[in-house]
Amino acid sequence: MRPYDRSSALHQRLVGQRLAAAFLPDLVWSGRSPTLALRRLPRGRSTRRIVTVVRRGGGEHPAVRACRNALHEAVTLLADGS
């Protein structure tokens, strides 16, 4: 059985309709061929906007904080030229 929930189904649907973009792990496909167009990121664009969204009250969860801190550290390292 593959992991699946409504929110991932919705996300895949929005991406399929070109209303959203996503970094989807291989686990989403569970050995099947992707049902969406996979595209490389364009060259020459040095910035991306990453937005994290959680349910109300979830922003202080340790996993969410760890993810957001890791993203912040990565941006800081890139900005410092490290």
C-alpha cells in the first residue's frame, strides 16, 4: 500500500493543472511512471521563493521548526557566499 492522503492528491492535481509547482519525492509515484510533466529548473535564475504552510497551531511543532530553520540556514549560507 502506498502512502496517500487528500492533501497530496490535491497538490498533485494543482500541479497537473499548472496552478502550482512542487518538489515531489519519488515515493509519491511508488514505482509508477509520473503522471505530471517533470521539468528542470531554468538556468540563470538565482533566486527562488519557498513558502512553508502548516495548519493553525502547527508552526511550533519541532519538525516544522527544524525544516524552517534548515531552510533559513541554507539561505544564510548562500547569501554569505559559503
